[in-house]
Amino acid sequence: MGSERTPYIAANWKMHKTVAEAGEFVDALLPQIAATQSDVVICPPFTALTAVVERRYGTAVKVAAQNMHEEAAGAYTGEVSAAMLGEIGVEAVILGHSERRQLFGETDEALARKVPAALAAGLEPILCVGESEEARDAGQTEAVLEQQLQADLAGVDGSAIAGVVIAYEPIWAIGTGRTATPEQAQEACAFIRDTLRIRGGAGDSVRILYGGSVKPDNAAELMAQADIDGALVGGASLDPADFAAIVKST
């Protein structure tokens, strides 16, 4: 990992944890990570955001939502705006997760509007990019990553790129138990950084995370790679001891 970049470890709970369960998790996690120098981010479902925000005050933990709408307000039943998230103390938001893209039809066109909207509202976007198994096996990984980055960041100028966190999540390694090797992950994250450098001078300061079956036993090796600055953790983030072990591995 680049020494000038602060490690960034995010827990994506997906559709897990009630308010009560979220509170228990934070209470169990905080004593275990009190000494961390990393940025630790918890991404609960919408209903548990406030509970996590309130419990983490005075700690290094940040809170992120798992999605948001690009408009400030409007007739968008079931959606939540950036301002609504900011009002309750949320600091960041996951955008373009592969599950949002695959299961809910999220498009690069929508993300091109969401990323600038998040930045304008003072939320840190955690933009997810990654290739499918078919694209990986066809040798199209770099083409897919470049297309997603260029499209999703089209509305962000070069200097503002530094405010975006990028999460590389090979879709073939999410919840499949098939993890990218540290070399595969590094190769993709280095390509992402090179693509960002070409767009503007901030490529060296962007945090690039790996997401895809990150566990306590593989986290340290993944995060030792030069261009991997942290992890977007799914299943292993649901257990406070497992997630604490991943935080400590930075």
C-alpha cells in the first residue's frame, strides 16, 4: 500500500442487521479497533444508519449509506437523497455496487449523476467497479474497468477525483469464495490508478479498495500490495471480531 495514503476499511452489511443488531455490533467493535490509524467505515442499511452514527461519536469510525438518488428531492418513491443522508450524520455513500448494477439495473448514466451529487453534498463516494467472470475469462478486465471509470466519473473534474474512493470488486469473487489472487487484485488496482492519473493529477492520492471475499486470513496479503489501500468487506464484516481482524491487518 502507498505509505502516503491512509488505509480505508469499509464494512458493507448489505441487507443485514436490525437497529438492535447494529448497536450490538458497534459496541463490540469499537474497543477492538480503538488504536487503529486507518479510516474505518460502516455501511449499514438505511434503517440502522442513525443508530450507528450515534454510537460512533468520538471515535474514528465513519458511516456510509449503501446507495442514494442523484436528485435533491422529487417524486422518486423508495429513494433517499444526499441531503437526507448528510442531515443524520452520514459521511459517505457506496455507489455502483455490483449488486445494484446487476439486480437493480443501476446504469453508468445514473452513476455519472450520482457521483457529482454526492461530492456536492459533502459525501465521500465509494464508487464500485469490476468485471464479470465472462469478461475476466475473455481478457476484457481492463476494457470494462476503463469504460466504467470514464463513464461514472464523467462529471467529476481532475482535481475533484481525490475526493472519490474507488472499490475494485471482481464480480466473480463476490460471495463465491473465489478470491482474486493478490497479484490479480494489484494488477487491476494499478490499472485503475493509471486510468485515474490520465484523467487528472489526483490519481496518486485516491484510495483504491479491493472487494471480493476479503477475510481475516487473506486481508493482510491483499493490502500489502502497492496500489491496494484497503478493503470493501462483505460477509466477513457482519462479525465484529472478523471485521476487527481485517482492520488490524492494515
